[in-house]
Amino acid sequence: MIGEEKLLGLLKRVVSRSPAEQTELVFTGGRSGLTRYTKSAIHQNVFEEDTSVYVRVAEGKRLGVVTVNRMEEEELVQATARAVEAARHQPENPYFEDFPEPAQYQKTNTYFEATAEFTPTARAETMKKIFAQSDRLGFEVAGAFSSGEAEIAVLNSNGLSAYQPLTHAQIIIVPVSEHGMSRSSAFSHDVSTVDFEAVAARGLERCALNRDQQEIPVGQMDVILEPSCLSEVMMWLSMIAFGSNAFIEGRSFMAGKLGERSMGDNITIYDSIFEPEAQGLPFDFQGFPKQKVVLIERGINRGVVFDTMSANQGKTKPTGHGLPPGMPHGAIPWNVCLEPGDSSLEEMISSCRRGLLVTNFHYVNGFLDPKNALMTGMTRYGTFLVEDGKIKHAVKNLRWTESMLRAFSNVQAISREREVISDEGGMFSVMPAVYVKDFTFTGVQKEESD
């Protein structure tokens, strides 16, 4: 970690020496350790420390971007000159006006010393306990456990200066038996809040159930989707529906339909960095303050997210969802949340006359028909038939094909408890479990799971 004072001081000196009309520097850097394990034994421990600086300059309405991973002042000054040269060969961007002005940011808790100081030995000691839990049931476990710290800074020639440190701890546990497997995971900025024994116990319990898989007829069935399933769906909705490009280009089901109903009145989806389960970066990669954005309110289409240029294009205001310079995706939500309900997973199971409990989705494809949010994918790591309020037996993995607009119009119950699910790109979602009527399954996976 470089630290706020030293890092911002360096970036200010570089901006002051830049030959560009306007200059923006975005720093991302940190260190992270990763412990991989399989067959209840650690087989790899790696450590990575890296930095990147995105140098973006504006010459009129022409933009140039250069990325470097060296932190010497002279190297960064040279990068600004290369960015200026690149900008002069670019077409004008009609939606660029200026880099953002200085702003105030609401404080969020994203850095914890306990996580920053969590050593490889501490990860190994944690895994030793999980191996013992698994061994008592005669199972093996595989997966990965990472922890680390990072810092992000944005500074531009208009006087904007933003800095935020972050820590992360994420564990993925895949228990394996001779009959099947399961998966459980946890993410937190604060490693001391993670109940590793409970995370392992949840996965081991499902692994014990995932045996003697039977094939069932495909068709429409009630389904109880756990948070991991919804996280996969929300990642796709972020790209095909809730982002600025999809909306402006008319590819989103929300395009031209704000204020109209697309889902059931018990569904509220929003992007927020202020949730008690996990908080996020208070500014985007342009230094613009992040705002809570209600995407779907009680089933009604309310809005999408924007960065500064897509907001100009859409003739609206930015919401603080800009990606790193040079990214082609426009603005997308980073921290999608589904509002909790008043049920529980256990109550959903007990109320189900006949349906499926699905723990994870796999190989999801959301490009089938974005205007109807039609997606397809597989179930994985444990799919179970529920009859008369009890888990009857495991079933072979199934392919599903369903419109998420239809699915979210048929939600019968939502859990009070929510889980934080993080993906490899650094985004995370906060999801409950849901009970959906008449979810469409279209095929059976014939081969065994890997």
C-alpha cells in the first residue's frame, strides 16, 4: 500500500506537468494472496502485488488513453505525452464535455486491518479446520481462499481528488463425495466477520444430500433459487438491461418503457454501496460520487445507471457508475441488490408441494433475447426435488430457458436473509433466496458433473 498522502501527492505532480488541456489519472493497486486446495490439501499458495495507472487526456473533444504499471514520476509524465499524441489521432467524442469537478463523498467502510494482516499461515490454519470438518463426514474439499488489500485513487486537472482503500476476503468451498458435490462461499471486507465453520457446514450438508441423483421429466416446475443463482442472473441483467449502453441503444427491456411494469410488485432491484451486508467504493473510476439507483421499484421500470459521457448522450445526469478509462461497456451497476422479503429458505421449502431447490447456476447466457431478458443455463452443485415440504432426493443437473421478466413476475416468496456474492471482476451483489412459480426446464444433463 502506498498510502493516500504519498499517492495523491505523486498524481498531483504528474497532472501539474501534463502537456494536455485536461488530464485524468486513475490508480488501482494492491496486493493479494491466494490459497488453492484440492482433495483436502493445499496445493498452491501465490502472492501478487501490482499497480496500474490509467492516464486519460482530453484535447478538445478528442480523448487519449495510456495505461502504465510503473509509478516513477517521469514515466507517468511521459505517459501523459503519449496520451496526448494518441488523442490527436482520435475522432472527436461529441458527448465529452469536461472531466468531473471536485466532489464530496459519503464515507463507506471497505478497509479492515484484520483482513490486510491476514497471512498465508492464517489462511492455512482456516483450511486445516475445514479439512477436519470434511474428513469427519468422509468427504474431500476443493476450492480457493483469497485475501488482500487495495487502494484506488482518481485525480484530474479540474481539482478532483478521490481516494479509497479496500480489503477483501473470499472463500469458495467445493465439498466432493463419491456421489456428488456442492458449493458454498463467502465474501467480506472484514475477514473477522466470516463464520468459516458455518460456510463449510452449509456446503457439507448439501454435499451429503447430493447423492443417488435421479432424472426427472423437464417442463415447468416451482423452483427455489438460492442467492448464488440470482447473482448470476443479476450480473447478466447489469449488462443487458441496467447499463447505459444497452438502454441508449434500445437493447434493454427498459428502453422506452420507464414507468411501465415488467416484474411482480414484490420485486425491487437497486444498485447501492450502502448496504449493511457489504459496502462499496463511494466514487466511480471518473471520481464521480456513486448514488443509490433504483432500477426496478415494486416491479416498475425506474432507471438505469450512467457515467458522465453516457449521461450526456442520454440527456440525463450521471449516477457514478463509470468504468476504467478505455472500457467499451459504458456504465453498468457494480453492487446490485434485491430487496429482502419476509420469508426464509426453510419456510419456502416447507411450503413447497412439489418443486426444485437449486443451489447454483452454471454457464448462463443472457444474449438469447435481451428485450425479454430471456436466458438459458444449467443447474450445478446440487439440485433437489422437494415434495410436500421436504427435500426428497437429488436430481440430475438440468438446463433451463426462461425469461427473467416472467420469472420475476412469478415470485411467491423472498427470504429475509441475504448473501453477499462476489465475482472475479471485483463487483458484488447482495441477494436473498426466492420462490418462483412455473420456472421452465428444457433439458437434462446426461454426463456426470465435473
